[in-house]
Amino acid sequence: MHELAIAESVLETITARTGDRQVTEVRLEVGKLAGVSTDSLRFCFELAAAGTALEGAGLNIDEPPGRARCASCTEEFLLHDRILLCACGSSAVEVLAGDELRIISVEVSR
Ligand SMILES: [Zn+2]
């Protein structure tokens, strides 16, 4: 239940700042390489939010694609999985984006 732990940590992080104020919307960024099922995360978020100031809050999830750069040929390319291999045959590949997991914004009712 990896996603439940993430949902709970997101909830805790938000309520630590917003307290009892009713949260209406949460926007997260979950990169394609973060290894998180967004469907499962939505489900867990709803579950964890029940009975808190985030109950019923809308959840928007941006899913930026993975991007990487090869240190051998300097080529930049899209990564669809965590297999770090460039078309040139090198595995000296650096992940530039796609493994982020963060809260972008939160809306609270006034
Ligand atoms: Zn390369």
C-alpha cells in the first residue's frame, strides 16, 4: 500500500499548514517514473481524506513524462520506464525529469 502512505503524507503535509480550513482542491505532480499508480493514489487520497478538512477536495494530478540525457553522446530523450539505456548503447544516462512527487498547489475555502 505504497500509495496509501503517499496519500497520508500529502494529507499531513497540507493540514500541517492549512489546519482546520476546508481544502477544496489539491494539485499534485507525479512523474511517470515515480512508480506511483495515480488511480490507486486517487482512491487512497479519498479514503485518507474522509473525516478531515480535505474531505471532498478535488484532486488534480499532473503527470510529467520522463526525460533523460545520455552522458556519452549528450542526446536527450523521453524515458518511458526506469530502464536507463540510450539508443547509442550507453547506460550512462541521467534522469532529468519524471520522478518528481510533489504538491503544486492547494486551494482553501475562505
Ligand atoms: Zn547515448
